[in-house]
Amino acid sequence: VSNYINKVENLTSNIKRENDNSYKIDIDLFVEGTLKASNLNIIGENTTINTTTYETENLFINNNDAYGPSLKIEHYGNNNILKIGTNHDTVYNDKLILDSDGILRLYGSLEINDINVIEQINANSNYLLNVIGESNINISRKLSDTSNFLKEIIHQSNIDLTNLIEGC
């Protein structure tokens, strides 16, 4: 490329050689074909990657200007919006899925402030079932009370989840 740029330098003022022997192209540049680069540093107000699939080993988002959310996904279609998993020894395991209906599926435990929410719900459910089993009172009423109690726990957990997610 440098041989071509050296020849073009005489023809245009839009390409300049910098002191570090790099080139500054002061016009829009379109590359047709494959552009290969190592240690690509893109600077400017925004970067748009218009592609079907983008693959990277690590993605670091540093939003210190706070013009908006650090990650915004506009999803069209019926496929999952977000799918996170692990791959060990070529075996893939889903860990978290957000489907197109907004249903969040968690494969594993859910902890808020070091409290395993799923274990707490299970423990409370088992406790209430034992209370119901050992009592001689109206089981229908106890089941209704238990159901309402569990709904309230789940509702409060969703509020905590919303605050937790919005706080990230």
C-alpha cells in the first residue's frame, strides 16, 4: 500500500505522511474487499459496524460520556434477544436467555446481596407445605394464603431484579 500512497501523495492533498511514517487520509475511505488490520484504533464520535455477525474474544464498553446506555439492543424478529452461556470441552450450556417476549430464563442460581433467591423460595415453600400438612385447618385457605405469600415474594424479587439490572 505504501508504494501506491507514495505515488498518490504527489497527486492529492488529502493524503499526508505523518512524522511517525503513518499516513493521514483526510477524506472518506471505502475499501471494497477484505480489510485486514492488527491493533485497529478507531477514534471519533461514533463507530458503526454494519454486518450480519460480529465476532470478538472480548468486548469492553467504556461509556464515560454518558450520552445514553452503554449497550442498547434493538431486536427485530422472534429469535432470542440475548443468549449467554459457557462452552467447556465443546459442550455448550445456556446460562441466561432473554427471549423475544421479554421472558428472562436463568439456568443456575439467582443471588441478590449474597442471598440465593431460588433457595429461599424453595425453603419457604417447603416450610409452608409442612405447616399445612401438620395442621388440621382448612387446607384450601392455607394453599390460597401460601400462593399469595409466594406471589408477593416473587413480586418483591422482581422489583429487586429491576433495581439491580437498572443499577448496572
